[in-house]
Amino acid sequence: MSHYLPNVRDIEFTLFEVLGRGEVYGRGPYADADEDTARTLLAEVARLAVDALADATVDADRTPPAYHPLDHAVSLPDSFTKAYRTWMDTGYHRLWLPPELGGSQVAPSLQWAVTELLMGANPALHMYQSFGGFASVLHALGTEEQRTLARTMVERAWGGTMVLTEADAGSDVGALRTRAVPQDDGSWHIEGVKRFITSGEHDLSENIVHFVLARPEGHGPGTKGLSMFVVPKYRVTDWATGALGARNGVRATALEDKMGLKASATVELTFGEAEPAVGHLVGERHDGIRQMFTILEHARMMVGTKAMATLSSGHRHAVAYATQRLQGADLTRATDKTAPRVPIIRHPEVRRSLLTQKAYAEGLRALVLYTACAQDDGDRALSDLLLPLVKGYGAERSWEQLSAALQILGGAGYLKDHPLEQYLRDARIDTLYEGTTAIQGMDFFFRKIARDQGAALTALAAEITAFAASEAGGGQLADEREQLRDAADALRRITETLGGHLLTSFETPDALYEVGRNTTRLLMAAGDVVTGWLLLRGAAVAAERLTGEVRPADRAFYEGKIAAASVFAHDVLPLVAAQLHTVGRRDERLMSLPDAAF
């Protein structure tokens, strides 16, 4: 039996019944896929994910990729290679490509819905097949000649990597030391060592094109001195045909031995150690950090989608186990020795936990797809604002709720007999990938709120407040809308408090410490409010559907939507006010405390 349990019903509900994508698909720039086509695509990818792709990630966890030091190569298990070939043969990887690179006119929200299905089944496979995203960036930002290379990357399915991190720099990107030396022929020689490079070496494709952030010789310190270069594993003698030359001077010098997500080959790459690593400046412009952020923001969206997809499947496993596992009597008959044993789903605490997991899984799905809808609509400001929530908040809450799902299985969940133990190991990286949660909090406040003086957040907050004041869902959601209203007000006051500290810091720099200790708190509070709002939007739709004739299965589905939104509103949203209390308290001891006291 496949480990992956997709939830296509909720994907379709969110896309079409809540977010109204049926009015967008099949029209204008998204003419190639209408609603019927989208539903068929989702069903087919879900079937393929379960039947042909999912098992390979389990096999690769048990028999992970192997590093061969003599030729600096990495080989993947045969089962994984077979799954990858199966996926590539379908041509579905072209969904993420623009038409000019052989893709289709498909809305981003549909692309991300498909991404959930692939990520839930086999996240490493999705990462290996993401070369199309790298090719798209090169096509958009590169020279005419480099656009030729982008087309070749797609046609020959060459791998692509984001090469950013260095051991001594970490998230301080401006401190990286990899350097680029200009050559007389216009190329550059790249010299340095990069770590934690996803898909940095493998045997799934004949070539890999590395997108490398480096400091050109003579350029100043900090991020403004960085540039982005394409450095192929094998030199390309003809960019139009993809004819390969000699091995380039970039080598995998280590394969990281990781806690989880072992199917994904994460390597250390060394450039220019034994021979020159020849690279080409992207677009012939020294604009590396801005160019790299194009890739980084897509990667953050991908990580949030992965986290949510894993939680969704994990929750469904927990529900399945809880309906089968007999233990204890009904709580009202706990002292009756003759009372029959009941499935643990009949115990109140188990039901509370399962319903909370459901709320987060479906709320985070709505958050991902709502952010994707902003991309459909060309609303860059809203999409940028929400990205730290998708990645930072989504990864944290998914990890927490996967742990709760494991609790449902008890000791059985700790065994490899069930997929949850691997889910937890595989998902732990999500809070670290592409910037830790603390980095996401800093990004959310400084880049996504303060930089535009809160314009995007204010606009979103106004929409949330208007919903809370409406009659959406009727009387049965009145208390829940009130909880949303109060939480939204608390979030506004948290943001204003941090904004006040930021203004004070221009005269009293230490006020920034009050900002710094609370940006993650702000991120999580904002995630709770936006997720609660989206859940209540879905609940209002469900309540409307239940006023008419519905099939029994649909009735249970809609009742579940209302119950999940309600438990979130009453159990989670009140905690935002507690965050406000903490933010409002100045903590002058934190930064004055001697390091030895920790």
C-alpha cells in the first residue's frame, strides 16, 4: 500500500468552491486548462503519485543515494530512477514551464495544486525535476545566447541547482567568499566551496547547470557585490544543440548524511580546486542577489507546499489508524468493566487532536492556494507578503501537527511500519530550508511590512476585518467571526507596536532588540489570523451548501469544514491576544544578560 493519501476533494473545494478559480481557468493567459481539464489533471496526477511515485521515496530512505569519491559522483537507487523516468515520460513536468519553453498556459494556482500531489508523494522527485524553473529564470534574465541554453536545458532535461550557502556565511549571504575571476574570453572562473546544495550531484540527467552566487574579483563586500553565474557540470560546446565537452571544474566533494529526506542528494560542491570551473555571468549584469531571489522565492513557496502536503497525508493516516485501533471504553462508561472497547477516535482528546490537525492541514492548503491565486491575478504585493507565511508559518505548524499525528498512533507511530516516522524526519528540514523560521519572521517584518509602510498588510487586514463583520456563514459562525475580529485587532496592535519600536530605533538603536525578539511571534500570529480567515471562508461556503440537497458523503465533508474552522477559531485565534501581551512587554534583560548565563 502506498504511503501517500492525497486529498483531491479538498484541493478542488478550495480552488473552485472557495477561491473561484473556475472563473479564471480556461480564459485569457490560462486558456489551455479550464476547470474540467484541471479536475482531470488533478485526478490523474494523484493516481500516478500514489501508484507509481510514492514508494520510491520510502525505498530511497532505506537505501539512500550513494557517494562515489573516486569520480565525485552520486548514484540513486534503481527504484527512484524508475519513478523519475515514469514521471518525466508523462510530460507533466512541462506544466511549470512558460509557453516559450514548451509549457502550457496554466494558472499558477493549478501548478501549485499539482505540486502538492507530487510533493506529498515524493518530494525529492519534484526537486530533481525542477530544472524547468531554473531554465525559466535563465530565459527571463539571461542574454539571447543564454536563452538558447535555457531551451536546451528543457529539451534535454538537464538538472538545475541553486548554489548559495557557504559554511561560514549561512544566512548572512553578504559574507560569502566564493569568488569569480574574469577571463579574456568573457567567461569567469569560479573558486570556492558551497554546502547544502540540493540535487547538486546525481545520475538522473546527463548534465547539471549550477546557478552560483559569487563575488567578482574587485567587487565590494555585502550583498551588493554579488553576481550570479551559470556553471555547468560538463562544459557545453554548443548551447543550441547541447553538445557536451570536457568535465568542468566543479565537483561534489561530499554527500551530506541527513536526518531525513534522504532521497534528495544534498552535497558539498567545490569549484576550481583541481581545474577551472568555467561560468557565465547571467544576463551580463552584476545583479546577483536580485536574480537569486527570483529562484529563492519560488523555493520558499515550494517548501511551504511540501510541508502542508506531508501534514495532509500524515493527518489522514492518523484518522485511519484511529478508526481501527480499539482501546478503552467510552469515557462515559470508563468504570464499567463490561463496556465494549471502542475505536480511539471515540475518545474526546483524540477527536480534538484529529480535528486540529485537519484544521491546520486544510487551512495551510488554503493559504498556499490563496497565495497562488495572487500569482494568478498578478498581485505581486500580496504574493510577496504571504510567502513568509507559506514557508515559515506553514513549515512550523506542519511539523507541530505531524508530531500530534504521531501521538495518535502511540508507540506504533515510532516504528517504520507506519509512514509517520519518516514524515517527521523528512519534514524537519522544512523549517530550515531556504531560511529558518526566524529568518522568515525578519523578512516578513522588515521587507514585507516596513518597506512598503504596511500597505499590503493593511489591504489584507481590511479584507479580513470586512469578512469578520459580515454575515458570512450565518448565525452558526457568528461566534467564530467574532474570534477572528478580535484576533485581527490583536495582530494590528502587534504590528503597530513593532513599527513603533522601529521608528524609535532611529534615535535609540537598542529599540531594534524589541523588534528582533518579536518578529517570529508576529509571523506566527499573522499566520494564525490569515489561516483562520481562510478556514472560515471555506466554512461559510460549506454552510451555504448544506442548506440544499447534498449527498451523504458531501454532507460529512461540509460538516467537517465547519467543525475544523470552528475549532481553529476557538482554540487557536484567542492565542493571538496572548502574543500581543508578550510583544507589549519590554524585555531589557534579554540583551544585557551575560552570554555565560545561557
